[in-house]
Amino acid sequence: MHDAQDLTQGFFAYLIEHKIYTRAGRQKGKFRSFLLASLKNFLADAYDRDQALKRGGGYNFLPLNEEQIDEAESMFQTHHAVSEFNGEDRLFESSWAEALVSAGLRQLAATYAADGKEKLFQELKIFLTGSAEPLPSYAELAARLGIVASTLRSDVTRMRAQYREALRAQVRQTVGSDAEVDEELHELLRVLTGG
């Protein structure tokens, strides 16, 4: 845990100290992709530093024959492909998606709070985020809130539309055009649905 925190702090210190962020540009691609590539490079360098052998490290190296070299190369390629596909990229994407969804929900919660509708937001946000438990029926929830079911249905529809706009606003801050916003939202949906 502490190693992960140290690496995270080290990464951001490295970004700021070396002004790596100045290399990013909208014409070069998504900032998220740039950040992921920078993080991978930083982690690879950190791993190399940790694994560096000082003064020979007490190891005796044995030469490999041609067959052993081919086998080692094959194992490396397989491991590298599997770890690339399953590991860091998915973790990064899921963290990105979680942060985006959280920011959209916070923005929407603030809007409802400003209108004095915190309780309504708390009751209806399950229709945005889902749950392990089944969703309550409109009739059941309307009775609990003391409103008509058709009004509740309208409230849920309005909240979903506001949530979509909150997500668009969050994404719009990181890209240059509406087409890119749509691409990022499609990517978000892919990550959230595991597709």
C-alpha cells in the first residue's frame, strides 16, 4: 500500500518537476492516453531501478543456447501480451470511468442541493447508478416520497437527462470537440459495461 502511494506521489512529482504535461496536446490525442503512457513509462523505469543489480549482485550469468533464447523470448512475449491486455490498462480505464461517474454524480447532487431537493436526489440516484438489489417500483417509491407515480416517472426521466449532461460537461473539459465528447462517452459506456 505504501509503495503504491509512494509511486503515485513520485509519478505526479515527476510530471510536475520535468513538466511532462507540456508534451500533451489535443492534436496529439487524448490526455487520458497520454497520462496512461506516461504512467506506464514511469512505472517501467521504477521497476528497472528496483531490479538493477549493483556491483554484479552476486549472480553468475550463464550463457543461453539458441533453443533457450527462443523459449525465453516466447515466454516474455506471452506474459507481456497477457499483462498488457488484462492488467494495467483495465485498471486505469476503470479508475478513469469511476472518477468520471463520481464527478458527474457530485455535479448533479450539487444541482439538486441548490434547489433544496437533496432527499429526492438520494432516493432517485439508484436509477442512475444501479444496485445489487432490484430497483423499487415507481408506485412503491412514489408512495414513500408522497408524490404521484407519474410525477416520479417524470423526475427520473429529468434526472437521467441532467446526469447525461453532467457527464458530457465533465468530458468536455478534457477534449476539444463535441465529436470527441461522444467518442469518450462511448468509451465510458464500454468500460462500464465491460465490453
